[in-house]
Amino acid sequence: MTRLTPRRSRLAPVLAPVLAALVALPCAGVAVDVATAAPAAAAGPVQVLQPVVPAPTQQQQIFDGLNRERAAVGAPALTLDPTLATVAQDWADVLGQGDGMKHNPDLGRLLSDFPRWGEIVATADMGNADTRGLENGDLAVDTWMKSDPHRAVLQDPQYTAVGIGLVYTTLFSRGRTVWRSYWVADFGSPRRTPLVAQNPDGSRSYAGVPVKGAILQTYTAAGANGGYLGLPVGRELGPLRGGGYGQHFAGGSVYWSAASGAAAVRGAIRERWAALGWENGWLGYPTGAEFGVRGGVAQRFQGGTVYWSAATGAQALGGAVLAGYGATGWETGALGFPTTTSAALPAGSFAHFQNGSVYAGPAGTHVVAGAVRDAWAAQGWEGGGLGYPSSGWFGGLVGGGGGQHFTGGSVYSSPAAGTHAVPAAVRDAWAARGWEGGTLGYPVSDVRVSGGALVQDFQGGQVSVRSGTAQVRTLSVERTRRAR
């Protein structure tokens, strides 16, 4: 095992990063493990943290350091290659989950476009969180240079490109909590195929994969291989539904149809779209690029819109539910972001939001929220006795109360009486007495079955319904009887 310790710091020893292991893979087909000993697999959950020295800064430190050390021995400067960068970062993420220090076993396949390739890996442990930026790109280069096999790979003049990946984690290992950085550098000699090549038919090939037409235009507008989409991972797909086409890239996809045009889809929004069947699902094709909204992003499709926020993830809305959401002010309104995707019901559809729900049914599309929704849910939602909402919330009633109607009853709420569902049979008798403004006032209990009758208590009395016939008893009548 190669174990290196940097020069002693003036800081407390517990803050000094200790390089736990290095592994070097000099070239294709020759797996030389300089250090096979590795950090133990995580005994507890691994948390990925933001390093004190930002990842882009560390990557630049490593890139500059590699070229500085290569220049010292006359080796040509390296360029950054997006394929190598993706492979290096993916492997750093794997190592960050505590799976020990080892090489990426798929390098031969992943880097098949490079006649020669090499990989060097390092990790550093600390007993406390690195609050002072001690674990950084310069440390990685310095420790690689102190190891003969790593230095040989780093300074190999046959390599022309590099990709750099890193991750910073905390985990419970060997009876203690540790903070750990992993660095991966993947090297490659000149590609067998050009990274970018113009084709006679007007298409353009990226790492040998052609991209053409409207998909190429959208890809180019997104920065092509240097943008967030990265390199293509496969050839164009199609013809698809409606004569459309699509193509997948390392960082997302671009889809086109005559009806929708071409648009890029990525991240959690793309995952939600894929889960719903891609272009064959009810969302159809994307009709434009994603756009920022307050607290998140959204993207429109032929059949609806997908909303994303860090708190709620990506959720798709369509049809009457989407229209009802829009009527409340979208994500800036009272409902906030959706927490579920639109779902079909036997007689309608619904979606839940951060601050309520939207239900579409036989009596229209309405928002149900707060204590009213809780009371309705307790009755079985739309499948219970109250059925679907038939109105929105209405307030400003006697005593600061309000309510909401449903196809099978109502829910009323007031500060003095609480929130209670009133089934239609009881509600009709209550309404005949003037609702909450009559002698009965607000309901003060949920409905119950007593002696074969539906019974519900109100501020001013009681309503019981047996075999469709309602009987109303008021407190004033009871007081008169007792006086006699």
C-alpha cells in the first residue's frame, strides 16, 4: 500500500488530510495496481457534500498542475476531453459511495475510442470536516507526483487529453466518522475518430456519432459537446410517433416533431417524461425548452407541463387539473408546486400540491385545501360519501366561518365550531333552517349512526335522518319542554 502524508501543517493535526490510498492504471490492457489496499466500505450511509474549494476550482487546479508537471519533462500539454471528464466524474461518484479504492472496470469499453488510456485515483481522509480547504486539487497533484507509478502516467508524453472527476463525502467507517475526498484523472491518447467532424450531407459527427437537422440546430444552440448536453450516446431514433425523431446525449435528449419543433429535455424533467412513456405518453413531445420559475423550473409538452422544485421533484400536470392550477396563479399562487403527477380517477382526475389539491370531476374543477381537505379525506376523498367537490372554498360567513360544497354534501368550518363534513341528507334539513345563519348554527360534530339514523350535532341543536326523513331538534325547543 502506498501511504503518503503531506508536509505537517501548522493547523491542528486532526485537520491535516492524510492520503489513504492511490491507484494507477498506466495504459490500456495493462492493469498495474500500485496500491490495492483501500478504505473500508462504508458501514453507514454516505452523504455527498459540497467541498470548501468548489469542484470547478479543484478541477482547474488539477488541470493546471498536470500540465505544469508535464511541461517540466517536455511532455505536451493536455486538453480537456468531455468523454474522459464524464467517465472520470462517474467513477469518482462510485468511489464516493465507499466502495473502496479501485479502477473503473469498464474503462476499456468506455474509452474504446482512445488507442491508449490511463487512470490515476487518490483519496484523502480527515477526522473533521474540511472547513479550511486543505483537500484540494493541488493536494491531489502533489501526492500523485510523490508516487513513481502515478508520476509515470501523469507525465506520459503519449497522452494528449484528460478528464477530471472528484467528490467529497462523509461516512461512518471503521468505528469513526470520516470526511473523504476522491480524485480521478483519466488520460487518453489521440482519438481514433475526430471529436467533431463536418459531414457532406450537412450533419456533424461528434466522437463519430452523427447529429443532423433540427436536432443538430438545437444541440448547437445548447453549446454542442461543450454544453450541458455533452456528447451523443447513440444515433438518432426514429421515425417515432407522428413522424418525429429523437437523440440521446450524455446530459439529456433532443426530440423533434413537425407539430412541436425541436427541444432539449434533461434532468428530473426528462426522467418524469420518460416514466410517463416519452413521446408516446399523454405528455407527447416537448414544445419548448425548460424555463425558470420562482423556486424551480418548468417545461411545456403537447399534453401538459412538468414542474420541478428541489422540495417536490418533477411532477407532470395536464388537462383540467393543469387549468385549475393555472387559475390559482401557478407556482406563485396559494398552491405552490405540485407534489404528485396528475392521475386519473373513475370520474375525473387530480393532483396534490404543497398547499392543497386540485380535483376535476362531474361538478367541475376545484381546489380543496387545509382543514376542509383533511375532513374530506377522512370521509374517503372522492370515493367517500361526499363525492367530488362542486364548488371552491367560500368564506366570509357568520362568525368568520366558511365552507365548500361537494356532490354528496358539504364541509363547513368556523373558529368556534371546528371543521365538519355534513352529508347531503343532513345538509338539506340544515339548509332549510337557514344554514349557519339559522337557529342551528354551525355543525359541532361529525355525522354518526345512532339507532339506524344519521345524527349530527349543531351549535343550536341536532339533525337526525332516518329512511330519508329528517327530524330537527333545537336547543330552544328543549329549553321550553324543560320549563314545562
